[in-house]
Amino acid sequence: MNMHESLRQQRVSRNFTRQQIADLLEISLRAYQTYETGTREPSINSLIKIADFYNISLDELVDRQFPKNFLMNSE
């Protein structure tokens, strides 16, 4: 899954409309739609607002899997 799919999944699983999330971010509906279609990426400030709204981490919102052995391999 990628970020735009995760944005949609989080919204749909909580029964929010695109308009409600756009209102939360104080952007147009069209702008938010571009986030969910992947044609545009939200700013970090918008991602933080969305993650806070859903009460999840940024990593979870963008479906990032942190490699557990990354730090050990970089030495």
C-alpha cells in the first residue's frame, strides 16, 4: 500500500467524507482529492493534522514500515 491508498483507507474506515477531511485541512475538496489519487502529495503540516485527527502516527498514516535492523546495519 502507498500513501494515497493509506489516506483513503483511514478516511473510509472511519466513515468520513473527503469534504470533511478537506475542511479539517482548510483546503478545497479538489485539493484533497489529489492527495487520495496520488497526483499530489500533502505537506508535512497537512499530514500531521491528519495523523493527529485519526490519532495515529505519521508512519502508520503513510504506511511506512521501519526496518528494524536499519540502525544495526549502518555502523
